[in-house]
Amino acid sequence: MRKDFFKLDSRGQAALMDSIIFLTIVASITTGMFFFTINYGTQTADRVNSFYSSDFAVDALKVITYINVLRTGEDFGRITSMGVVELDYLLALIKEDYADTKTLSPETTNAVVATLGATMRPFDRAYDYAFYLVTVSEPKNFLFVVLALHECTSYPSVCADPTDKTKEIDRVFYYCTPGISNFLEKDVFPRVGKVDSGYGKVTLSEDVGTRSESRIYIMGLQTWKARNVSTLTDLDDPANPLTCRQIIIPTP
Amino acid sequence: MYLKKIKIRFGKKGFIGPIGDDLPSLIPIMISLLLFFSIFSFTLNIYDAQNDEIRKHITMISVARSLKGDSLITDYELFNNKCAKIKEKKFPYSFMVAIYPATGNFETLTQDFAEAGEGNFSINFLRGKDEFDDSKPYFCKYRKLGNLEFSSKRQTFSPLPFPVAVQRERNIGGEDYYIIEPAVMHMVVWG
């Protein structure tokens, strides 16, 4: 009988306890749901973005190989010569030069940079990139590397001041013939964040005596979000082992 | 005997009434339900919004892949035929695609698309020649049945550029040439 009375008196408290437990359960479920919601779709969105990015690099590489160049290396918009002009493809120029001297002539070098500049112009503000030809077989030898970077072109004192908003950041092209085989992997890619890549295979032939010898090269285009990388400035310094020279292409 | 027991229960102190007795426990229950349903609706909204964005993005990539093919557009007719084929697929979203020359002006992209949706094509669009030799812009539009025009949805605008090569007829030094030039395909998806 006494037990019954005790139960009757505690009924309100028990209900309160039950509801607090219910609140605790709901709170933990909703917390889980909240964190699920916050993270929902990010992985899928990242995956879809990476589809786009890899498509972008491959498309850009295709466009570089498709478009016509002038054999003089001039820009179409700035042709000074009148009459018939000689049109070709970039790869044809590269193959011819390789067969002759295993290096690129100044005209072909200009054509490579002009082609890159023209293809990537709409994305110039956002991206930096490297375009290169490298042997498949080890040790890897670069035929050339073109690095398109954003660099401060104001006075050194202005560039050195991180708070100075007046500094001018311009697109700079470097044409390099590095002796170091892994400099992109070692000195560039770890410092620039996410890198999107497009690759193609190219066979280049050279005459050795009476026969022709072929070598397979990888043609690569790697793009990343433009950023200031301290190891990638003033590459045309003669002391730099990358042996680069700056190439200026006129803006249209 | 049973009635007597009940009587004793009612006589005990602390009893307010059938609801009054449970009032303190109702407050956490109400808070729990409120919390649950607000987080639930928040989750549903985010879920829908995220799915919508991802589907739009996938539609964009899918349409772009079909339109640009191998990233080489040899003439206007080819582009136009691909556009007509894509429209038959009945995508869940509306979209507009335009090709700009690589040297083009992209500052007025939103405005260009909004006006092109109403039939006023921007001079910034790359132009080609159709079968009757008329100059036509490289432009493709699909509007899902029931969707509003793009201009009214400008806030959700998220354009994506795709590099392409386009063959064009150009006059250089007094001579006409067919030249493959770099261009950029811009695209908007809404709905």
C-alpha cells in the first residue's frame, strides 16, 4: 500500500525525467543531423568539380594542338606582312625543329608561347600553368617547359611590401630548358595547391646518320589557381639552374 | 474498493490535474519536437539545395561535353546540329551556351546571356555562317517547359567556361583563310 502511494507521488517527476531523456535523445539526433547536413554533398561537389577541372586541362591541351599558328611565330592580330602567310600547327613546328636540331628555334618558341597565351587568355586572371614536353623514358629530359606565372612587376620595394595595394601583378611567360628532371614535382606543385593535368603522347623523330630515330614525349599542361610562389620568381636569373628566359607576348 | 483508492489519490498534495500534473514534462517534449522539426526542415532545405546545385553542375558538364565533342568546332552547322540533338534530350534544367573568341570581352557575360535569351544577340558572341551564308552567333538555348527566362533568375547565375577551338574564315593581308582559333564556350544553367 505504501509502495503504491510512493508511485502515485512520483508520477510527475517520472514524466519529467522521461521528457528530459527524450530531449537528450532528440538533441543528439539533431546534432548528428546538423553535422550531416553541413557536410552533405561536399564530397560529391568536389568530385564533380574535379571532373570539370580535369576536363578543362585536357580541353586546353587539345585546343593548343588544334589551333593554327603562323610559321613566323607572330600573333594573327599583329601580322605586319602583306600577302600570303604560312599557317601550320604547333606540333608540326616542334617536330620540324626537333628533327633538325633537337631544340626549338626562336620562331617556334614564340609560336608556343603565343599559342598558350591565346588559348589561356580567357582564364588568365585565375590560372597559372606549365606546358612542357618531357621524355617518357628515364632519366626524364625536358625538351622545354613554359611557365606562365603571375609576377609583381612594380619596383622591388613595392613588391616586397605585402600591404601595398598599388603593386602591379602581370602575366609573365618563362621558356625554360631545365636540366633537372623533377623540378615541377619538387619545386612547383607542392607549393601551388591543387594541380589539374592534361597529358598527351607525342613522337618526335630525329635523323641519326642515314636512319631516323624516334622518341616518345609526354606533352603536359598543368594548371593551378594563380598564387604568389616565392621559388617561382625571377626565373630568368642566370644563376637559376632552370635556365629560363622571359618571353613577352604582345597583348591584343 | 477501487473507487476508494482513487479517492485517496486525488486527495494527495501536488496533484494539479491530468494536464497540470504533466505540464513540466510537456516543456522539454515541446522543445524536443520544435528542435527536431526545425533541424529536419533545415536538413531538407540544404539537401534539396545541394542536390540541385550538383545536378545543375552535372547537366552543365554533360551538355558541354556533347556540344564541344572533341573541343574542335569546324563550322556553325556542326554546332547547330549538335545543339538541336541536345535539345531533344529534355534536360531537367534550362541552359544557354555561347561561344566567345578568346580575345573577347567577358565583362558583360550576364547581360549578354540575359539579352540573348530574348533574341538580342551580343556582338561579343563568335559568329559563323549557316548554310545560306548568313552570319549567325554560336549560341544554343534550351528552355525547359514551365521555366522562367534566364533574366529573371540572374541571381543563381553560375557560368562555367570551356576552352574550344573554332574554325573561322579570316582575311589576313588581303587573303581569305580558314583558320582554327582558340575560343571559349560559356554556359549558364538555371531552373
